[in-house]
Amino acid sequence: MLLPLPPTWTASTHGVEVATDAPDEGEPSGVKGGGKSGVKGGLKPSRVRDGLSKDACLRELRRLRIPFKMAAKKWSIWLPVRITGPMFGVTYKSMYYKSKPLVDCQFALGLYRAARIFQRFGVVQLRYTSTYRPPPRRRWRTVGHHPQGMAIDINEVVFKDSKKLIILKDWEKFYGGPGNCVGRVKSKSGALLRRITCALEKAHIFRRIISPDSDFAHRNHWHVSGARVGAAFVRARWAGRTLTQPLPGDKGFARWYRWYSCWKFRKLRRRYRCYRRRARRKPRAPVKYKRPRHRPRVAIWLKSQVRPAAPLPPPTARAVSLGPKKAPRVRSVPRRRRR
């Protein structure tokens, strides 16, 4: 049963009982393989990682004709490369620096696939604030996605007609769910940004997409973290928002917003203390959705990992009947008589 929502938000979350746009991608729960209860969403262990090597990844970049050049070695990046040109007419450009985006080789494959989706919406340029960031000194043992070169923060989207959409201004929060990812947004700009986000989530390319619907810390950008080669996904988010997050107007929304307010603490000690507290006192969402049944799918393949199909016989070949195959004779063992 869905709890009644305020009229302002009912239009975007009304009748969300069956997920028509799932299964997609997400993160696994404690259930192995999904099961009947489904997978809550996230990254599953890689199943085809055995054939992956640095040479194989570079061969895949050259096969797809992705413009790149080798970058200086970083201890936290598996294989650092720089994307030097557009892909499908889409350019990734930094807002503050002239340098080309520094990413991992596997993330470059994901950005290549995502560029085809951006091209479908008429995007020609994506302006970002950061891709690679060195890990903080006090937490260098836990390396995040940015230090691994597996994430990008997109702040602005530029289209063919020189139209520019800024996520901080043009994004509209509507908190979509299964079956209604975009929602009834008032402006065309907000609807376009949400359609792009939902299309990226359904494409099984990235590990996670966090939008302003998720929390206040991501109010001005999309955080896109990449998938590794061979990783399998099911969908976890709808327009960057998890289903466990309450909606505005619900009783638990105020507590949830305070739970996400640790970004305000600039000192690392106070922020770490806040994170520890919020992990213990995380409020539960009052809105309950019927989770769809998910099917994990592999996000990124290499051509060397795809098994070729069996060749078909030529059309001029004659069919030869071998006749019925005789069943092998089974030797019967006599039963022992009971005394």
C-alpha cells in the first residue's frame, strides 16, 4: 500500500505499483543471485574479469576508434588515459582547466557508450568540474571512484542549437519511482534533463548516477561512477534517487534531510563523526514501493570476451541423414534375494 502524498507530488508518483521500465541496473542486496525477493540494486561481482588485461583494454579503445592518449601513471588508477577528442560528436570539456579528461581505460569505454545516448538527445558538449581527484591524505586507504578515475561530475549540458542547461538552475525535483521515472515536470528543460538521466540508467553502462533528487550535496551536478568490464547490474535508482528515500511532505523527510546534512561540516573530524552517527540513526522511509524483479546484466564487454557464434552451413551444402541413433544397451544387474 502506498501512503497518500501531497497534491504537488502526486502527479509524479501516482499509481506506482508495477515497474514498467525495469529491470535495469543497480546494486545487489544480501541475497545472492537476486532470488524471488529481487536485488535492491548495485554492483555484482565480475564474471568475465579473467580475460581482462591492460593490452586488451587498449586494443578495445583502438578498435572503437576512441580518441585517446596514454597519461602519466597514478597509483590509484588501473590504466590512466586521456580522452583527446569527441565521441559521436559529444565532447567532454572541463569548466576550469584546459587539460583533457583523465579517466581509467574501463571508464573511457563507458563514456563512449554514453556519448551515443547523449547524441540521441542532441547533446554536443558536457562540461564537468572533475574526473580524477587525488584521495585525501587521511583516508588514502579507502580510495573512492574519483581517485580511481572511474567517475565524472557533470554540471552543464550544451546542445546543437547552442542551448545550455545548468543542472543547478534547470533541474526540477520530482522524485520519480518505478514506472514513472521522469514525472510531470513543469518546464521542458527540466523534463529533458530527467529524460537523459533515466535513459542513462536504463542503458546498463554506469555503476551509479546521483542527481539532485538524491541529496543536497549533489544539487548542482550529476555524479556518474563507471562500471568495470564484466560487472553485472540491476537498476537501483530512478533519476538518481533511491526508493528508500522519503518524499517531501512525508513525516520522515525532515529527519532524512538532517541525515544528509553532513556535507556542511568542512573539518574532516566533525564530518567523520557525523557520518558515524548517521549510519546508526538512519531513518526509514515511510513510502513503500513494490520492488520489481531484477535481472542482472553485464555492463561492458570487450570483443575478446564475447564468444563468436557457430558458423552457419553454406546454402549449397547437402543435408545428409544419419538415421536414428541407437540407444546404448544397459547391462541389467540381478537383484539379490533376501534370506
